[in-house]
Amino acid sequence: MQEGKIPVKELIHSALDARKMSYAPYSGYAVGAALLTDGGKVYQGVNIENASYGATNCAERTAFFKAVSEGERSFKAIAIVGGLSGEEPVDYAYPCGVCRQVMQEFTDNDFCVIVAKSVSDYQLYKLDELLPYGFGGKSIR
């Protein structure tokens, strides 16, 4: 993966900033995401919990749904940060399976997933490393 083509540190900053707006009164686990389009626009997302847990939405899907609802369809990367509310992240926050499936729907195998604890402590993955043998639109055509 070529880090130079993706503004990794800027995306992490954006995800950390978004995380401050998380709504996590039940788990106390705040997540922020920053999704980069092919055109260079960034969409932020946060996890939004609900007393009916099934109605909860993850930060990654919030970012994707915001972008798609505004007509975006091509994406380069997403940065994800998470940890206990009010504290700095101490572990990497990997996307859940549902979020990986949403990423599969709107990206290709070269899509970059950045999981970070901070601007200086992060890991880069291609989506197909996190979702090998993923099922997408090409699978049913």
C-alpha cells in the first residue's frame, strides 16, 4: 500500500476530531471515522448508540451513509479511532463485520483502512486483508 497517495495523518486527525461527537451512553466506547473520497472530500462519522442495541450505527457506516446520501460512490480510504469515552485510544479499533461488508459494497480491494491509536501510531490495511473472499456486487452478476 502506498501511504504517500493517501493523507493518512490528516485522516487520523479528522477521525479523532469526529470521535468527540460520538453518542455512546451505553457502552462508553467512542468511535470516530474519516472517509476519503476519490475526489478528495472527507466525510466524518461517529458511532451512534441506541437503547435498542440493534438500532445502533457504527462510525464507519455513518461516514459511508453520509457520503453515499450526498451522491459519492468512489472512495480511497477510511481512518478509524476508538476507545473509552473521554480517554485517548489505547488500542486499535478495527471495523466490525457489518462495516467491512458496507466497505465491500462501495470500494474495491485496494481501499485503504487505517486503524489508529494516534497520529503517530497506526496501521494500514487493504480491505481484502480484513475481509478476504468478501461477497460483493460482482459476486451476484
